[in-house]
Amino acid sequence: MCNLYSQTSNAQAIIDFVKATRNRAGNLQSQPGIFPDYSAPIVRTAEDGVRELAMVRWGMPSSQLALMESAKKRAAKLEAKGQTVDFKELLRLEPDSGTTNIRNTSSKHWQRWLGPANRCVVPFTSFSEFNKAAGGDVWFAFSEERPLAFFAGIWTAGWTSVRKMKTGVETIDLFGFLTTEPSEPVVSIHPKAMPVILTEPEEIEIWMTAPWADAKALQRPLPAGALQIVARGTKKDEV
């Protein structure tokens, strides 16, 4: 599961690559370490049909089942302390820090966001998978120069939930990106999954506009050896 990546490219390079025509993100600052629930740039199709660069929070809504199970556990702890629980209200306010990576696109939970209107691409320059035996965070990129590439993502607008207890109910735009089977060198570090990565403008056009049957074909690993390990043991890929 990829829960850490970097994005150090500039706004104009991203806009030029994906043929966006509107910038809502301003002058992007370098982000050598992007963690879950951070705001990060994505390219999406807005309601008016314009392709735009925007800053959005990382972590799509978790499934109702997952929230239900979390609420049940919290309710049990409160009841064990002798407290009376209004379960409906507890569930409504159950914190959801979000789901960063999406693998099972056949799930009903994700199918509502698989159409072109909710697809996005997520610019990155490197990403990390954690492996304690391999030195902690292991960073992958296409080369030591960390060229711009994109994750295949989905997003949703105006989702109301509790991300953290201290901030309470928020209504925010959210995104996540898809994963697939890993190829080398990722599989040797993290054998469960790797992000779905798009490298060509044609792939981005398919992902952003094509029917799902065509877009789904992009949920595949990169050829072995396409990526390389560029750093180890650090929480930020600062180059």
C-alpha cells in the first residue's frame, strides 16, 4: 500500500503534460513527502467540463461497512466503561481518515466513482513503500532525475464526514489512486501491490475520457525494470 509519495514538479509542467486549461492550484510548492489526508495536486474534469489542476485531500471515503465496524468497536469500549451509547449518532460522527489506495474496482462502494467525471490523474515524481528489512521507506522513480509521471486516480466533490475528532464535520473534495499487482523492483520490497502509473499522454486521455471497459485495462503493473530505487530510509524524497 502506497501511503507516501513526493511531487516536486511545477504547475506548468503538469498542465502542459495533461492538456489542462485551468489552474486552481496556483504556484505549486515542492512536496517531497505527501502523507494521507494531505492536500496534493490532482488533474480532474470540473463540473463545467474544463480540465483543471486543483489541490485536493488524499483519502477517498471509506466504505460504510468499514465505518460500521469501527463504530461498533468504539461503542463496545464506551459501554464497557458504563457509558450510554447513541449508536446512530456515534456512526454519523465516526472518524474516517480516508482510503488512499483502491484495488477492488468491482466493489459497489467504488463503482459510483469510476465514470470519467470522477476520474483524475495524480502527479508524482517518486513514491515510497515501507520495508523494515530493506531499510525502512524505499523510494521508487523512473530515474534519479525523478521525471514527472501520474497515478490513475478517482475523486469526489463535497464529501461530508469527520476526518478527525478534533476538526469535527468537514465538507471537502477527496481523491485516491488505484493499485495493481507489483512488478520489479517494487515486488521485492512490497509484494502486495503498487500504484497504477500512467506515463504517456495517450494513457491519460483514455483514463480521463474513455468508457470504463477501456479505462480498466490501464489497471496493470508497469513492465519489470521500468522503475528504479532512488532512496532508502527517509520519510521525504528531497533531491
